[in-house]
Amino acid sequence: MGGTVYLKQLDLLGFKSFANKTTIPFSDGVTAIVGPNGCGKTNILDAVRWVLGEQRVSLLRGSKMEEVIFNGTRDVKPLGMSEITMTLVNDRGILPTEYNEVQITRRLFRSGESEYLLNKVPCRLKDITELFFDTGVGAHSYSVIQQEMIEAVISDRAEERRFLFEEAAGITKYKQRKKAALRKLEATEHDFLRLNDIYAEVKTQVNSLKRQHRKAERYQTVANNIKNWELYLASHRLKALESDKRELKAQWDTLSDQRLDREASLDRVSAQLEADRKEQVDLEHELTSVGNEVYQASEKAHSCETEISVLTEKRSHAGSLIERNQNEIQSLQTREESLREQSTETENELKQVKEHLDALTSRLNEAERDQAEADQQLLKARAAKEQENEKLIDLEGRLSSGRTEGDGLRQQEEELKRLSDDFDSRIAENTSARDGLEEQAVAHRQALDETDAQKSKAEKSHDEIANKIGQLLEKNEELTLEASNLTASIEACQARRSLLEDMIIHYEGYESGVVAAMEARERFPEGLVGTVAEKFIPVQGMETATEAALGEMAGFVICKDRPTGEAIIDYLKAEKKGKIGILVPDTGTLNPVVKRPELDMPEFVGWLDSFVSTEPDLRPLMEAVLARTAVFKEGCDPQEILRQLPFGFQAVSTDGIVYSKNIISGGSDDRFPLFRRQEKVAEQQQMMEQLNEQLTSVQQERNRITAEIAACRAESSQLSQTLETLAEELESIKSKLSEIDYQRRSLDSELDRLRKERHSCHAKLEKLRSHQCSLGLDFDQLASQKEDLSRSMSQMGERLNEFENTAAATLEHVSKLQIAVVEAKSKIEQTENKLTHIQELRHEIGKTIETKHLEISTADQEIETSTQKISELEGWLKAAFEQRTEITSRQSSLRSVQSELMERVSAREKQLKEIREGRDTLSDQVHHLEIRLNTLESEVKAVCDRIREEFEVDIASIEVVNPDEKLTEEEGREHLLKLKETLKKFGAVNLLALEEYQTTSDRERFLREQLADLTNAKTDLQTTITKINQTAKNLFAETFEKVRGNFKKLFVELFSGGEADIFLEDPSDPLESHIEIIARPGRKKLLSITQMSGGERALTAISLLFSLYLVKPSPFCILDEIDAPLDDANCRRFLRMIGTFSNQTQFIIITHNKITMEAADNLYGVTMEQPGISRLVAVRFADVHLDEATGAVRIDSDAAETLETVEAAPDIPQDNATELPETVVERLHPTIPPGGRLDDQS
């Protein structure tokens, strides 16, 4: 099979039952693989799937991937690796590689590691998958076909068929590209939204900073003037102080030298101690960080559990929706079945009525012909009578000149008058009957209008109820989702409350010494009050400011007296459980609260102690700690605040930034706050109660809506029945109106006829009267003629009466038949309307069922998505638990290191105490001199510090000149006061705006350019996706039509008749629509594929698969026992088709069928000489030769790798063998009897 891609060779090592290295060469044509059940034939197909990248263990008939490695037998040890190598010939370069021969290798080790190689070069699974894109070859393509795949192709799972069509159409790579493009588009849109939010924020900052920049420049000018005068005045004062300081310094130097040695020792030991303490603090911080990590891991685990609960609720709701829709579908199907029966009955009734109408029409035509004939005879008789009557009149007129003529004419006149009166009477009767019909018609039209109005009203009510049901269902869905969210929120609150209670019980976030002291509080039942965070309770919103202002003291404990505090410290030292900070509410040692300044600033909120409550006994302690702290709003000007606060005071902003004269502290960490934990527990409990109340309310509303939906549905059903009744009434009234209209037209016709005859009678009467005056009489001759004429007239009168009676009877019969025809036509119209109504109801039910199925499909997808997400979250939850365990272990290690460090610090403190005592003895000697020097130094330092704090200038190191030589020092002080007043009027000024404005403007311009780039990228991606969709649609539509035509042709060929077709369920969306199959084998009725026999289903699937091969043939095809359900005739048809396709496709068939074995060009026998280890016997029929001398079959050495001779073996055991067909036996060995078998010894 040169010139295309084909399978050349398959090498197996350690794969399932192929323990030894096995090489299977493949040739042109059809190769059959035979052998007994369980010998490992299908393992060859699994090997092809596996080397092409199959990842689903279930398709490899296992429970885990490790099972593909040879697991050993009783006598052979297991192997540690499985390896498959597939060799393909690529003459025409169909595969996207420059090599004419392609080798694909996959290895798996028991350690779980796997390798993929392409031409012996390591590669990725993705590289192999992309290599076979749109070639028909792949782990899931139609190049590997099993019996299960045949069932899947013709089953109700349309996605299986769709994958085959997509592979044949070559749109798999387009779908992959589309998914990649959609992921990029989603990421781009996310980046765009995020960047747009940042840009909007930066734009706002730019506008704000622009105004602040201008104000800051004016402020800076005044501030510089103030600075110059402050520096000048301070420099003048500093020069005077420095002169006094130099005199005292000389005396102090002499004494201080003697203390230097002691200070050096003290500094050295202090540095060592400080380093140890710093290491201890760092270790405590690390322990705190580890504790926070434990908390975060717990929070992450709780978050996963909450999301799992929400997804479980969603999945449960989707299941309920599916169950409810399935019940409704069953009810609708029952209703549709009832309507179908009614439709059949109505059609039969319509057929009978039409047959009856045809019979009535035939009878009516015949009766109308009889009536016409009778009317003709009556007219002729009347004409003859009139002629005779005219003769008689003439004779009588001639008989008597006066009397006789007058008597005869009077009799005729009376006769004509009688006829005229009779006509008048009949006309009056018919007119009265017509008026009665008109009244009936008016009444029926009125009834028709009323019934039609009732029907319209009922239809409107029905539509309103249907809309209401839809709205109620939507509301019910919303309430269900709301209930799920509330349940999840309640569980989240419960978890947060439990977490807070656990943190309170175990004092998480505190130093180890505090935790140890609180755990051992029963040792100090009277003296240990509690922690500062427990006893000092800030108002809501002041937690951050309070914790920032207290700093480390927030984690201290409070003791009633000093002995208790010392006892706690001794306990911690003895147990080596860390350090602790203790506050003692001793009023005798507490710093008194000095008078606080009046702060007139809009940013000032109040003094911090006024926002914190505590027990009365602890109030003085709290005030001593917090009374010197002022609280300001977030974003305040620190310079202005510090300028107004006295020495020893500090300020704190509501967002936790602390300002003092020389220190600014702030920032944030992920540690849970210490304050108001009990209040937060209560808040969570209150929130849970509120959420439970909301959940109860939502559930009650759901119950109410459910009841209302049931009531509306009952009312809708009742209205549907009313509509059917009104429709029948309308049809009945319309039928009666048609009948009345026909009767009225008949009466009008009769009235016209009677009026014409009456007019004729009057004309005759006038003619008789004219004859009375004009005719003469011949009495003798005319008397005889009169007698004859009289007798003739009498006979004609009798005949005329007979004709009139016949005509009347015929007319009555015609009238009855016409009425019956009208009734039959009305009945037909009524029946057809009823049939149309039934069909409309069936169509509406069908649409409803389709909608319900769509809802079920959507719910199934939601269940699948939720299940997948739950599985993923459970994995995350497990990882979070493992992470928490690991962090807890690290926490224990750190605490061990902390104990060792505490011992070293204690030794350092003891050494430092000894050195300090020696230094203090020497310091007493120079104390008085130092006091004087320090006083002077303090004044100098105060001046320098004030200048440094206010202007960040070292006044001693600069040369200062008078800013205005015209002003004296005193005038300069007054000028400085005026400048300060001017500066104060500026209010709050952001000096950082001078630098921030330019920086923020540059960032705003950069973000604007980035937004433009993202917009262009979105447009490009959307264009790409549109092009991919259109290309894929065109390719799929073209392939589908080709496959459809091929399927129709091949189906007829395989079944020797019949018809079949495939169609898209939704032609408007070919890329997502399901592909349906209908088939009619032979002369059977058109069947659903689920109603076919196993053989018919197999042939149908084979027809479809080979239809795909006609469009896009696979280089090779492996068939696993798909001929099993076929009888001999169908198997031969199947093999003829295989022979047709074998010119362009290589076929490898795993089979037990004798006919298939006969048709094979090559034959491989798989057997097990040793239990659990497969061995291959290969034969090519073209290379088999008979050895006349030995009676054995000789096979060329290149035709069989493991088998060189095949001899007759009559004593072969029959328990593990495969029966061979006679023709195969004859081709292998003419001495093997019919029914020969291939077993383990062959």
C-alpha cells in the first residue's frame, strides 16, 4: 500500500499479557487476528489506543493506568515498565512531518512516570495528538472500532456520532483553536475590565492631585519664609546656649572618661542581649505568622466546604427539576396518546361521513333527474290539457251564443280562480315558513356571536393563566436559588462563629507566653483579670485605631497586683513558655492625665479613651494608657496634628496610622484582630438568626407559589376543556345556520315558481274572458265534439293529477336528500375542525415536551458541572487540610527553638545586671555635674530638635543669615507670627502632591495606551473566532452532505434494498446539533434505530462508518469482533465492502468468524503457551508451501516470526483452541481434517 500513510509495525514489551518483546508486522490488505477467548487478542487493539495517547483507563478495560504493565504470573515476575512502539509509513507526507517513516513510542513505569517519544525523541502528548489531527487516526477516532463503539454510534448518545463526523470533516483542529481563542478572549476581557477600573481610579487621582498641586505650591512659598525666620531666630538662640555648654563640657569630659570602660562592657553585653531579644521577637513574629497561616488554611478549607454545600444544593435542585419535568413529560405523553386515539377515531368518523355524503350525493343526483323528468311530463300534460281545454272552450263558445258559452267560460273561470286561490294559499304558507326560518337564523347568529365571545374570553383567560404560570415558575426558580444562597450564608456564618469561638478559647494571635498564662489561669484565680483586648472594648469602627495605638500592649494581660504579675513571670520562666507583657492597675504608680489641649480641627474625632469602655476598676488604667491619644479621620495632615499636640501625646487615624514626635507606625497584616471578638461572635449569631428568618420567609413564599401554580394549572386545564366545549358548540351552531340557509333558498325557489304559475293562471283567465266575446258556436256538430273533448279532458285531468302527485313526491324526496347532504357537509366540516383542533393540541404538546427535554438537558449539564466542580473542590479541601497539618508541625518546631532562646536571654540578663551595678556606682560620682550639663544640653537639644522636627534641618551645621536686614530680631518675631497666621488659613495641604501629580499623570497616560491595546486585541480575537466558526461550518456541512449520500447508497448495498437517512436535529446550528439516524431495512416500515435487531444495528453502523471512510479514509482500521452479530449472508456483504476499501485502507480484524478468516490475506493466531503470557503465531497465505516429503506446511522465514512449521497434530487438546474454517485449514495443511482447531500448541 505504497504512496500513503499505513501501519507498518507494532512493537510490544510488557504491555498487559505481552510480557516478552513482540513485533507484529502489518502488510497490505486484510489481516485477521484469531484465538480463543482470553488469550489477549484485544490487548493488541488496546496497545494501539494506548500508544496514540488514550488516557481513559475504562476504555483500556482497567481501573488504573498501572494495570497496563505486565503484572506477572505464578512463574514469571512482574515487569517495571510497559512500552509500545508504533511504526507508520508516511510516503506522501500526509502527516505534518518531514520523515517518511514515523515511530511513536509510549512508556509507563510503575512509579507513575510516563514518556512519549516521536522518532525516538522525547515529546509531549499534545505533539502526538496534533500530529494526527484530521487524519482519521487517533485514540477515539474511527480508526479503532470495537463492538461497544458500534453500539455507541447507533445509540441515543448523539455526541458519539458527532465526534466521528467532526473527525471526518477535519474541524477538530478548528475547535481546538476556537477554544484557545475563547480562553484568550476571556482573559483579555478580564484584563480590560480590571485595567479599566484602575484607569478610572487613577484618572480621579490625577484630577484631585492637580488641584492639590496648585495649593501646595502656594503653601510651600509661605512655609519657606516661615522656615527662614525660624532658622534665623533659632540660630541666634543656639549660639548663646553653645557658649555656656562649652564651659560645662570641659569639666564633664574629665569625669566621663572614667566611666567609658564600664560603658563599653555594658554596651557589648547589651548588644548581645539585644540581638538575642531581637531574635526572640523575630521568632515570636514567625510563630504569629505561622498561627495566621493555620487560620488562613482553616478559612480556605471552610470556604471549600461552603462552596461544596452550595454546589450540592444546586445539583439537588437540578435533580428535582429533572424529576418534575419527567413527570410532566409522562403526563403530556399520556395526553398526546389520548389525542392520537381521538384523532384516529375522528379520521374514521370523517371517512364514514364522507362515504355517506358520496352516497347521498349520488341519490340526490338520481332524484333530481327523476324530478326533472316528472316536471317535463307534468308540463307536457298541462300543455295538452290546455290545448284540449282551448278546443272545448272554442266548441262551447260556438255551441251557444250566450248561455252555453257563458256557462262553460264561467266554469273555466271558476277553475282558474280556484287554482289562483290555491297558489295564493301556498305562497302565504311558504312566506310564513321563510319568515320563521329567518327568525331562527337571527337567533342562531346571536347565539354564535355570544358563544364566540365566550370562547375569546376563555382563550384570553387561558393565555393570562399560562403567562401567570410562567411568571410563577420563574419566581419559584429565583426563590429556590435565594434559598440555596441563604443556606450557604447560614453555613458560612456558623463556620465563622465556630472559628471565632475557637480563637477565643485558644487565644490565637497572642504571644506564646500570654497563651500559656491564660491556659494556666486556674493557678492565679484571684489576680489574673484577663487580656487587654478582652477588657478594653472599643466602640464599633474604633477597633483598628485602638489596636494600633496600644501596639504590643493590645496583647498584654491585666493583673490586679504586682505579686500576681511576678508570679506569672516566674511560672513562664520555670516552664520556658515564652514572654509576656503585664499591666497592673496600681493607682499609685499610674501616670496622671495631664490637661489635654483643645484641638480645633475638622479632622479631629475625639480622645481615644472616650471611645473605649471597661470595668470601673480598670477605668484609671485604661485612661492612663489611652488618654494621651487623639483620634483623627483617615487621610489627615500629620504635620498640623503634631504641631498642636504637646510633648508626650500621640495621634492615631481611624485606619490605624500612629503619629508621634519622632515615630510614624502603620500598615496591615493578615492577622485576625484581637478586639471585639466576643461581639463578633454575637454579630455572627445575630446574622444567622436574621438569615434563618429570611430562609423561613423564602420557604413559605415558595410553598405559597407552588400551591398557586397547582391552582393555576387546574384552572388552565378546566379552561382547556371549556374551550373544547365552546368550539364544538360553535361548529354545531354553524352547521344549523348552514341548514337554515339552504332551507330558505329552497323556499325562495318554490315561491318564485308558485308566483309564475299564479301569473300564468291570471293570464289564462283574461284570455277566457276575451274568448267569451269573440267565438261563435256550431251547436250540433260541436255538441258531439264537446262530448269527445269532455271525455278527453276528464282523462287528461286524471293523468295530470297523477303527474302532479308524482312531481310533488319527487320534489319532497329531493328536498329531504338536499337537507341530508347539507347536514352531511356540515358534519364533515365540524369533524374536520375537530380533527384540526386535536392536531393543534398534539403539536402544542410536542413543543412542550421538547421544551421540557431541553430543560432536562440543561439540568443534566448543570449536575455534571456541579459534580465536576465538587470533585475539584474536594481535592482543594484535602490539600488545605494537608497544608494545615504541615504548618502545625512547623509551629511545634519553632516553639522548641523559642524555649532554647529564652534560656540564653536569661543568662545574658544576669550578666548585664552585674555590669550595670558597677557602672551605677561610678555614675553617682558624676551625677551632679551631668545634671547641670544635661539641663544645658536639653535646652540646646530642644532648639535643635524643634528645628529638625519642623524643618528637617540640622541648625548647628548650617550658616543662617537674616532674611530681611531691614527688620530687627523682635520685628522678625512679629513678622513670623503673621506668616504663621497666613499659613494656618490654608487648612489641610497635601505636600506630597508636588511629586505625586507628575507620577500619577505618567501612569494615567500609560494605562490609557494599555486600554487601547487591549481593545484592539479583543477585536482581533473576535474576528478570528468568527472566521474559525464559518470555516468549521462550511467544512462540516460539506462533509455531512457527502456522508449522507454515501450512507444512503451503502445502506442499500449492505441490506440489498431499503432506505436510510441521517439528518441534523437543528440545521440552523450544524456545529452543535445532534445527528439523528432513521433506517428501513428491506421492505420493513421506517424504523427507529433502537427498534432494529442486533445484526441490523451493526450493519447500519458499518454503513455509517464506511460512509465516513468514503469522505475521509483512515490509513488503517482495527475492527474488534464487530462481525459477531452478523449472520453469514450479512458477513459476506460486510467483507465485500471491506475488500472494496482495502485498496486505500489497511484492515486489521479481530474475529471468531470463519467467513472472515477465509477472506483474510494475513492471519495471526494469539495463544498462551504459559498461563497469562500471550504469544503470536503469524501466517501469510501467499508464503505457505506444502512439504511433500513430510506432509507438513512450510512457511517462508519472513512470513512468520514465531512459527516456522505447522504440522498435523491430531492429539492437540481441545480446551483452549479456536476452530478454523475448512478453507483456511486446507490452505494451511491439506491433512488437517475439516473443523481443525488452532490451539496453544499450533
